Amino acid sequence: MISQLKKAGAAEREGEKAIREEAQALLTAIVESSDDAIISKTLDGTVTSWNSGAERLFGYTAQEMIGKSIMILIPPERHDEERLILERLRRGERIEHYETVRVAKSGRAVDISLTISPIRNSSGRIIGASKVARDITLWKHAQEALRESEEKLRRQAQELEQQLIASGRLVSLGEITASMAHEFNNPLGIVMGFTQDLLSETDPSSPSYRSLKIIDEETKRCEKIIRNLLQFARPRATEVSQTDIRQLVEKTINLLANHLYKQKIEAISEIENNLPSISADPQQMEQVLVNLCLNAIDAMPEGGKLTVAAKAEPPTDGGSSTVAITVADTGFGIEERDLPKIFQPFFTAKKKRGLGLGLPICDRIIKNHGGRIKVESQPGKGTTFKVHLPLDGRP
């Protein structure tokens, strides 16, 4: 009986050992097949494992790196960075999507995104770190190229505007803008075409696919900037019809529902009962509302409240009755020194995007409808845009 129990126990241990070995082999295969560099190191920075992805990314073989210091990969000016990372790991912290630069065997600087996790032994003590490094060089280069193109476009547009104002030939703006847009659209179209081709040929699970998606999205953003520039220079004719403000507001909020959800923004509409319709171009009015709401959403990256209200207001100073449409946010607000400039073409308070044409286009649309637009803002508390449109007559 005892002999049978011993045999059964031994068989069970052998089974468990086989399962562990199979799991270990599977884990090793996953690590080796990863496109990302997966590296482990001790708390003093000595490399203890080095997968094929690391070899492809940095050019060193496992034999060349295991047992050596990870500092081989780190530029001298970033040595303090590794020391701070190791201190955080000793405290048990996990580091995610940390963008930095490393040096390959060839001497090439590689932009990477790091995710680093502490490794613990069976007793829970931290004995090292597991590091996943993803090559983001292509993404960085694409971002920089697009930023430079956008800056070049903005600079040329401002220079042209000043030249036209100085020469008194503002009537030529449409022709020059069309020519400029054509010059940018040609190379941009080529980039977009090649990007689409590469996307169709790339595995969606590949890191390269994600980089290509970013390039695709950024080129589409550049295309939108050029469209806005053309629209500012050559606005389309106003097509007036009876426009229901309540429907317009509801449609706008529905269009932006995904943006609102992603940024955890609560949207509230406060539309006065029995609000009369107005004579307006519904597409242009929708463009104004969408633009104002998108600005509000951009001002609340950490969430907040967006309120869109509309009500009829009695005549003032002998004027006609108006519909007042208000778009208010609880975002970071606009500096007082910037408020007089926000409706000027090509002025933008946004640090990362925008050509500075959205609000000037809104201003012109509202003025073409016989209305006016005003803004109030307090830094740190939010911004309110108020649009007044006439209830009587046509724009």
C-alpha cells in the first residue's frame, strides 16, 4: 500500500514538473517570438536575459549582453535616468510607456517606449526587473515631420496674410490659398496613399501597424487643416432655411457623443420650450456649434461639464429679438491677454494642434447671419461662448 502511494506521489510530482516545463517552454517561445525587445536585469543593471526582439532592435546578441551592464545601451547624458528607474523599481513601482532614447550597437540612436516591472522571488523580495522596449523611431520621425509641415503651413499663411494686407490685395487671398493648398495636397496625398498601402499589407497586431495608424491619422489632420484654410479663404454661399435650434443642438451632441464619452465629459442641453426657429443655413450653424463644442472638449482633457443652452431674448437698444445660444465648459479657460485675439485668423492658444481658423470661421458665419459672438473666460474655471442670432428677417 505504501509503495503504491509513493508511486502515485512520484507520478503526481512528475506530472506537475511536466506541466511546469511545458508552461516554461511556452512562455519562452512567446518571449522569443515577440517583436518587442524583452530584457531582464538585476537591480544593479546587469542583464540576465535578452530575447530575439532585443537582438533585432539593438544589434547585440544574447551572448554579447547577458552578464553585461544595461548602461551599454544608455547615452551618457541619460545615465541618471537609469539610476532613477532602478530606485523606483526597488520601491516596487511599475513604469509604463516611458519614452526615451537608447543606442544600438551600430551607434544609431533609437527612440523607444519602455514598460518596466519589478521581478520578485518566491518570498516576495524584489530581485530584478523585466523590461519591454518598443521601437517608436518611425512614429517620432512622422510626428516631427508633420509638426514641421504644419508649422511651415502656418508660417507661410501668416506671411501671405501680412503681404496681402500691406499691398491692399485681400481679394487675391482665395487664389493664393488655393495654390498653396495644391502644393501641400500633392505630397500629402502621396504619403496618405503609401500609408494606406502599407496598412493593408501589415499585420494589425504588429507594432509597425500601430505606427502606421498614427501616421495615417496625422496626415488626415493635416488634410483637415488645409480644408479649413481653403474654407476660410473661399467660404461657400449661405443657403437659408427655417432652422430648428433644439434639433441642431441635439444633433451636435449626438455627433460628439464618442468624444464626450472618451474624455468623461457630461453634456447638458438647456433649450427653452417653444423656442422659435430662425432663418439660417443649417449646415453652417451646425459647423459653428460643432466647432465651439470641440474647443470646449479640448479644454477639458481630464473631464468636466459641457452645457449648450438656447433661449429667446427681447430686443435691446432698438434692435430685434434674438436667439441666444450658449456653449459653456468647465475647462482650463483662456488667458485674459489672449481673449481679444481669439477671433483673429491664424491665432491659436492651443500648444499642440490647430491652425487658428476655427473661431474666425465661426465669427464670419455668425456675422453673415446678422448675428454676433462673444466670449467670457476665467483661467482654471472655464469658458463661455454666446452667440446671438436675429429672430426676424433673413441673414
